Amino acid sequence: MNEYTFPFNTCETPSKNGGSSTIFISFFNLINCIIIIYFLSKTQKIQTFFLFFSILCFEVFHLFSHIIHIPGSLQTNITHSLTYLMNTAFFYVFYCFTKKVPNRAFVFYLLALVCFDVYSLFYLSIVFYIISQAIIMISLLLYYLPLLPESIQKAIYPIIFFIVLIILLFLNEKYNCEKMLSVYADFPYHILIEISGIALFYIVCSRFYKL
């Protein structure tokens, strides 16, 4: 699996039409969308609405990508852009609540990550730019952690746990998929990532909607 083309290289036996192997996977994506929409309807501030709306856009496109593949790099570029939108929305929420502008060292650190991320998108494996996006999000969470309400602080480490878990599951899927499918070909291993995604976005939505 040197090349990763979504959804064809997700760790599941492909369907005959070349799309997602089962409706089961897409159903879990739909559950995630419903959870996000529920909490989106309960937001009271524009910055929180923007955050949840960016997460919803990401997950809706994720659901769409499991059903339909867009040839070329457009699908990857849209997904990558939506990840930037989510990270920007997290920063906007944190700034609106804390009124704290990051110091120069942190700004230069983020700029270095963004430069590496863009380079990775064009010249390196998908592994690198997925990890770089995750590091950007985790860095924002940790930077603003001391300034956030206690209820949010308690949720930060579970959020980071599920981000890391999703990355590890993705790496396992990318490098060990053929071996896993040889053991049990009918199991949709990609569902483990989807379930972790539901847990991640539920924690984010249930804790941030009042912020």
C-alpha cells in the first residue's frame, strides 16, 4: 500500500463497484454527522458554530468520499483544506474565549509545521501530512489548555488520546492491511478508525458547545 487512494485503500474488502466495501462504514459516518448536527443546533456563539460547522463539513465530505471517489488529487486536497479549516476554527474559539494572542515562539513553531505540512502534501507520503495536521491540532489544544474552563481542560487529554489513536490505527491500516485481511478478509478493519472518530467528535462537541 505505497499509494493511498481513498476509499480504495481503506482496510476493507472493496465492493464490486469500487466504492466502500459496506454500507456499514458509511452508516458510522452518518452517525457522526448526526451527533455533530445535534450539538451544532445547541451552540450559542458564532465562534463555536464555526467550529462545529467546520467539523461537520469535514465529516460530510468524509462520508461522501466513502461513497464516491474523485479522480486525481482533488479529494485529498479538499480533505486537507477542511482539516486546516478545523484547526483555524479551534484557534478562533480559543482566542475568542481567552483573548490571548500566541507568542512569537509559538507562531513561528506553527508556521514551521505548516511549511512542513505543505511540503509533505506535495512531496511526501500521506503519513507525514496527516501527522503534521494532528500535531498542529494537539499543539493548539495544549497551548491554550491552562486558560480554558476546567470542564474543557478535563476533555483535552481524552481528545488528544483519540487523535493519537486514530493516527496509530491509520498507520496500522496502511502498513499491515494485507496481513490483516489475509487473516479475516470479511472484517472491515477501517471501522475501528470510524468508531474512534465518533468518540473524538462526541467529546469535542459535548464539551465545547457551551464555550
